[in-house]
Amino acid sequence: MTLQRLLASVMLIVCHFSLAQVYSVERSVGVIEEGSSLAFPWSGGLNSGQYNTMDVDLDGLEDLIVFDRSASKINVFKNIGEAYEPTFEYADQFPQNLRNWILLRDYDCDGKKDLFVSDPLGIVVYQNISDDEGLKWRVFNERGPQSPLQTIGSSGPTNLQLNATDIPSITDVDGDGDLDILNFRFTGASTVQYHKNLSMERTGNCDSLQLERITQEWGEFEQCFCAQIAFVGDVCGTLVGRTKHQGGKALLTLDMDNDGDQEAIVGEEDCDILNFLLNEGSVNEALMNASSISFPNTQNPVVFFSFPAAYYEDVDFDGVADLLVAPNISGNIGFGVNFEQSSWFYKNSGSESNPDFQFVQRDFLQDQMLDFGENAVPAFYDYDADGDQDLFVSNNIDVNLGFIATLKLYENTGSATQPSFELKDGDFFNLSALNFINIKPAFEDVDNNGSIDLILSGTSLNTGNTSIVYFRNSLSSGLDLEFEQQALYVISNGVSSENFKLFDIDADGQKDLLIGRNSGRLEYYRNVGTAELPNFGLQDEEFLGFGISPFTINTSVDIADLDADGNADLIAGDDRGNFTWISDFRSAIGSEAERQPILFETSTDQSQASVNLGSRLVPRIVNLFNEDKPAIVVGTGQGGLNILRNTGAEVQPSPELVSGIYPNPAVGRNTVLFRTSERTFGYIVSLKGQRLTEPQILEAGTDNVIDISSLASGFYLLVTTMSGDDFTSFRFIVDR
């Protein structure tokens, strides 16, 4: 991952004058829940995990790679000998801009797993060429660099196209030693295509992907809708009246009955269960004639609100692959998915060729993390007045009729220099009685009486309004709250994801209000009331240059002196996982402020890199370790927390520019702007790979105008290249 991930705006050049702060990801702070110590509490949470294994450090042990679709984030869990240890050290060595799904499979039989990834034009394959220097990848394609994987269809070579959210099965279907591919058809009926790899037949080696589509009706079945399957002789129209391809589909195939052929396990976007289809045919002629929706066993079958997807990997170190199931969704759908328990583990008590899946838990890995489901927001205050910082975290509780938000209290049972936390209250102050969702807490002296109050925003399930309320604290130290809530400000109606920060922006002794909007704007509301009775009026719609942008959606900020220079700094996170800070932000008011990257030490040699902490980042500055430079605790959209500890290092960031297209979507426009950090060439292609424009020079550090007047509404790719050997694509939408 490059520093581009960390810069907040597509139109921003990082200047030479400021020093970037360097942080380490702190994992040593202990956490106890219900009497048990968590193994890796500060891992950032997990929502929509996709499970693969590979040896990332070439030590002979298979490590666990979990790609979280909800954040497009690689999570690496090192195998340290029948236990897992999370690390950021290898995640940034994977290819960038991964989306939708990944599968790790060894296509060239060299003992190193290669990477198959979703692409707008189908599938891109990265060959694993790792060596002692670390993970290394090279794009595989016999036609040229970074081209989508092709298959031979009825009319010749064509992209192996599948829907963006579909997950194919990449396995040796015919048992000849090379990898074949099964996938649901891109359009039309929901039948499965079989792409046979002819590498063994043609060369006697399994070191290539020479694919030919053998059939579009592998197994002779069609998925009609959820649990409705049309077998031989039936058609979907007679069963449910629907014949078109519905929703995304996740396909896993494996031999469940030791007869050499592949059974199918199918998850669908519009379905809450897995379909298991028994293969009554043969290795070369699959035939599905029966299905089961109580998979993998009748006592504890998979039941998710939406789109369960199954994965087959050994995760308990016994040498036999197990079954893992998670929702393959990018975010919650009407709060229907319990993301605190979205990682279901079924142990294989049988063998690879005759599995016997036994249910173990619904929170694999999650049970060792601080995982609050989704959109965790931390806050700190010494509630028991013992001199150290206690932790409060928002939590949407899964109840029978949906979700209700509250706070969890973790008491600091360590000290001001060596913190450790223990869960003390799962519904602090009975805040679930507010009937809110998406509570976002903070502690501020709202009414200027010398005591720190509890302030929070939340969306009322009764009215739909997102409001800021607070509860008065009667103590000058510690916490004794009045239960009667005091209204402070209505943020919005119908939008629950926006963020707030109280701070005296203009240094007049009165708390002002910042609101990070869903549009990407950061709005400044000046306190036009009094210090004791705040009242807010809009002062600046685009504070510090945070304007409407798809790159800074739901900006969340916190303010404190990060670099110990006596000036207040502002730190910002957003939906896309951008993470930046503005030094001495008051001096930049009235201009587009310089946003500096935050770097991380990710390896034992103290090299600095950027880190993907997840999506929807909410940073909170807190002096957890009684140091000159405070720590940052980051809540994530994946429901977890990370602690970032300042290493004391400061480095000169490289002058980089975020490459990207703006506006995106391009609504009613004939041109778009493109910015890049280096001179390149670019042209527009359709999602089918057809080139639509001639190459044009794209200059570095400027707004390159690209003509899109000839394009109809739809999805397109801007493909850029410097040398003809290395291509990068940027997806954008035209809306007429």
C-alpha cells in the first residue's frame, strides 16, 4: 500500500514543509471480557471475512489471510504454531485496490499460492513470485500485462466475465492436476459455467491457465431464487416465475462423499441460507439432482440475513480443511446482519475427501477481538477518578426486533502509564432506553460548569432524527450523570452516519461545533450563544477545505496537540479509510489546509509504510501512556478498535498526489478531471474491454480534462500506463 491511501482528497498535493508523524500499532494493552483475556483485542474488527491460507513469510507454515469485503482490507494472521497472531507487516505487500473478492490458489504448482482477484472486466491473476525479500506478485496473462483472465468460448477468446459480487470456485474439477474454474453465468439463466484448464492436456504441466469453456450448464441445474433449484427437466419459470440472473452468488465446490466428483455449496445475495447440491454424476459429467438447505448440518445450519458465502480452509492446525461461512456483503442491510457474530466456524471431523462438519462457533477470530459489530466509536474519561483513562465504546445490541445502541464501559484496571481494560458494564447508564442507533459518544464540559459531561449523537428509532444530546455530570472528577437528557443540536433527518466534534475553534472561550457530513463536507458552526448555553450558527460550509467529495464521506475529526508543539492539531478519518492530520489547524483556517499522512512502523526493521485500518475511521486522541505525544485510538466500520502509539519519529513525506477521477459519478457532464502524481498516458475502455478513446497525455500535478461527451450512461474504466508494461485502471460512472 502506498501513501496515496492515506491522503484525504483527490485534489491535494502534499507539500514538502511538514513532517509526518510515525506511529506503531500497539497490541500489548490487555483486555478482559467475562473473566477471559482476549488474545488480540486491538485488531480492528471483522465483518465480511473471506478466508484463505498461504505462507506469507516463507517459514513453512500456512498463515491465515482474511479479506474483509466491507473494507477492502487484507487481514494477516500469522501462524505462530497452532495459534494466530495478527500483523500489519505483510498486508501492504499485497496488490492494491482489491475489491469484492480474492481467492488464493496455486495455479502453477510451485508450492506458492497465487492470487485471483475480482476485476471490472472479470478476473485478474497475480503469480506469487515471493522470495527472501518478501511477498512479490507478477500479473499473469498470456496476452499481455494486467489483462483479465480469458477463456475460449463459442466465438473464440473472451474475458472470463462474472458479476462483481460473484465468487467463483477455482479448483481441480476433473482431477487431472491443474486448476479449473466454475462460475455462475454473467447474464441470463443462473447456471454454472465450467472452464476446463487444458494445461495438462497440452503440455503435461500444471503451470498455466489455458481455459476453455466446456459447458454453461455444469451440473445441469439452475438456481431460481434462494432455496428454489430447477433440476434436469425443470425450468425456473415454472417454479417461481423468474428466469433472469438474480443477485450475487458465491460458489464453493468440494468432494463431500469421497467419490471423486465435486458437490456444490451455493450462497446468494437474496438468500439467508446455503444450498448444498449433491453431485450424482461423475468427474467429467456433473449432475445435481437433489439439494439441502440445512447445510452443513441440521442442528446448526447456516442462517444469515443476507448472502452467506462458504470457504474451505484448515484453520485449527490439524491438517484437514474446515468450513467457514461469512456474509459476503459490503455493509449492513437495514441492520439485518449481526456483525459481532459473522464468522461461523464448522470443524471438519472427517477428511478432505469425506468431510464431516461440526459446528463450533459463530465468532471465529472475533471472540478474541474487541468487536462491537459495526461502526465502533470510542471515547475516554476517568469515570472512577483513579487517575487513568477508562474506555467507552458504542455498540448496537442485536435484539429480537432489530438493533438498539448503547455504550459498553471498560474500566482501566492498569495505570496511567500501563493501561489494561476490563468489561464492567454492557449497557452503561441504561442508554439502550434512548431507543437510538449509531450512538457516537464523547466527554466534554458542555455547559462550562467545570465538570465533564457525557455527550453523544444518535439516531432515534422513533423519529429518524440524528441529534446531539448530553447528560450533565454533577462531579468535578469522576462521573455522576443526571439521566434527563439535554438537547444540543439536530444534525440531520434520515442520515445516521454523520459525525460531530465540540471544540473552541475561534479561541473565544466557547465550544463550537464541527459536523462531518455524508457529502464529504466538514462544516463549522460557531457558538453564537454563551459558554453556559451553547447555540450554533453555520460559519463555514467547507472548513479547512473539506468540501463535497466522494473521497471524504463522513469525515470524523478529533483535536489535540499531537506533536507536542503547544498548538492544537486536527486529525481526520473517513468512510474510505483515509487517515490524515493538520498541524496547528487554527493557522490554516480560511484556506485549504495541508493534510499530512500518518505513517506506521509495520516491520521489525522499523520501515515506515501506510496501513489500511479499515473503513469509516473514527479517531480519538487520548494520552493512554502518559507520554509527551498522545496515542490515537481508532474505531472502524468493521466494529473494532486499533491503538496507535507515537514512536517519536518524524519523517519528511514524499511529495505525492492522489490519482483519481472527479466528479465520480459524472452526472450530466461532458468532461471529468483526472489528477496523477506522475506523467502518464490514459484512455477509456468499456467494461467489455473495448477501447473508446485515443490515448492522451496526462500531466502530473494538474487537472487533466478528459472528454466524456460521447459516452452513454454506464460504467467505464480509465486505463493509465507509463511504459506499456504496467497498467492501472480507474473505474467511473457516467450518469446522463
